Amino acid sequence: MKRVVAVVPAWNEAGAIGRVVEEIHAFDSAFDVVVVDDASTDETADLAERAGATVVRLPFNVGIGGAVQTGFKYALAHDYDVAVRLDGDGQHDPGELQKLFHPLERGEAHLVIGSRFVDQSGSYRPPFARRMGIRIFARLVSLLGGQRVTDTTSGFLAIDRTGIELFAAEYPHDYPEVEATLVALRSGLKLVQVQVDMRERETGSSSITFVRSLYYIVKVMLALLVASLRRYPRLEGAER
């Protein structure tokens, strides 16, 4: 049996984190859950532990990318075969995980991304600025990575041991999901996308306003262009 760990980065998600951990365990009680608490100032860490998660408490806030990479480093150090990543705010439905596992089980992928846009009839309808950014990022990553991708900001994914090794060593820290997709493609990982449904944020609100969305688009585009000039290591098991 393959060992699976769910990596859940969280910062001040006391309103949702307990339910997230419980839902993961309800989907499969054999999964280990590690919540990476990014120096929360509320009860996120305590509530995650009460729900049955292992909690890695970061001493200071490192941002979403650093928290996610900490989770992948944990998965690598503890010899997990598969890692899944879900957000701590409840948007990712653990019930959709089986869709992500199928390509891994069939050996078709190292990395499976849960996309909201594989199927054009999907129900997700983001605000205009976010929709514009998602489309720009998807087209740019597709061009630079040599494979069509539809949702580079999903954050909902499953990776095998080869992917764990890559992301433990190479994971962007600032707005990481988009650049991480490019890193995976340029490193030779086989990437598959599957259509998933996502829920609305259960607690709190997004910090990305319209103005910040425009800033985010420009900043990430520059980061992608810089990343495309780098040479990434080809890990054992990745495509040559």
C-alpha cells in the first residue's frame, strides 16, 4: 500500500481548519494529514491537532510558498509515496481527490492538477480581474512549458515520489502555484489535469483586490519569464 500524506498550508484558518482535517480523514482514514501552520495568530494549530493532524509550526510567517514547500520537505523526509495539497480555507473538496489519484495509479502522471477549466461547462466563475489573470498565466505557462495547461492557480494537486523530490527542492515562495507548474514542466514531470469542482471560501476573505490583481499579473509574468531562462534538474523517473 502506498503511503499518502495530505499537506495543508494554513495561516489564521481557525474557522475552517478543523473541518478540513476531518473531511480528509472522512475521505480516507489511512491518510496522514500535516498542517503547516504559517505562524498563525489564532487557534489554527491547536484546532488542527484536535482534529487529528500533525502540525508543523513555523516560527515566523514565510508565506504560502514557503509553507507548501515545508509540507513537501516533510513528505520527503518521512518517505511518503504520494502527497496531496489542499488549502486550509475549505475551498478544496477532499471528495474530489479520487479524480486526482486515477492518473497517478495508472502511471500516466507525476503531477495531477485539479483544474476548474478543463471542462468549459464548469461552474466556477471568477471575477473579471482574476479571470483575466488566470487566462494570461495559463497561456504563458503553456507556451513556456510546452504543454497546454488550463488552471495554474488551482493549488489542488497530487504528486508522486518524483514530484515530491522536485517540489521539496524547487518550489517558488511568492505566489507559487503558477511558477511551480512551469517548474514541473521544465523539469520533465508528466502533468495531467482533471476537472474538479471547488467550493467558495468558507471563512475570511481574499486579500487580492482589483489593483492587487493587476500588480500580481505583472509580477508573476516577470517571474515566469525569469524562470523560463533557468535550467532545472531532471530527476530520476522524469521524462528526458
